[in-house]
Amino acid sequence: MEALAQACRCQSPRVAVASLDSALHLGLIDAVDLDAVFDRLPRSHRSLRKLIDARAEAGSETLVRLMLRSLGYRPALQVSLPGVGRVDLLVDGWLIVECDSRAFHGDLSQQIRDRRRDLAAAELGYVTIRILAEDIFHRPDAVRAALRAVLARRRGGGSSRASD
């Protein structure tokens, strides 16, 4: 717990949330352990507790979720869509955001499967954005700007926001 708390002290708040999400998701800690980590953190970190979500399967998903929250959206995580399967994030009931890393989306067979899922989602009226983990980690301003632009085009249409 001390090592995780120390890591959180050294990270930006968003990266600390991603670290804690990952530790929970991987089963390295449980809710009691998470409380113990927060007991070791400065008061300034306490507000991060409500942002932790073990459903995030990768740090990149957490970072995009937090970007979307900062834009005023509450994306749903790991949503199962009939005919499509489970998607990383669903925003406003129409925008699928997939966070793709080389490890899980790098080989041709996986890319073919991903494109077929995207096509199935499009047939159901969903729009899919696939964001590279590399861009999420190294070009977050560009990713945030792209998400803002896509969502702004629909915002005027009176859509409702999905909740966590």
C-alpha cells in the first residue's frame, strides 16, 4: 500500500487515478486496500477517490474517461452492445470510444475483428472512434481536442448523457 501511495504522490492526479484503477482491476488491491492507500495520501488527493473505477481495463481508458468527464460527459464503461460486443466507453448513447494498444490491437487478425465490430456498430447507428494508446499518453491535447470536436457536433442535437 505504501508503494502505491508513494507512486500516486509522484504522479499527476489523472495518472494516479489510472494507476489505482489498474491495481483494482487487476485484483492487486481491493476496496479496503484502496482506503489504506488514501489514508497514506495527502488530503489534496482525497477528491480522487470518487473517480476510481475498477471497470477500466487499461490506463489509457481511464485517461480518456477523465478527459470526457472534464468535457462535461459521463461515459459508461465496458458496455455490452448486442451484435457488437463490449466497448471501452460509450458516450451519450451514440459514441463508442475504443482505446487501442499495440498489445491488444496490433496484429492483423485483431484489426480485422475490430473493423468488423465497428461496421456492426455503424449498422446500429453508433459512431466509433479508435484512439491509439500512444496518442492518449503522448498527445493528450490532440485527443481531447478531437473528442471535443466530435461531441460538439452532436451536442446541439439535444442528446442525453450516459451515466457511470
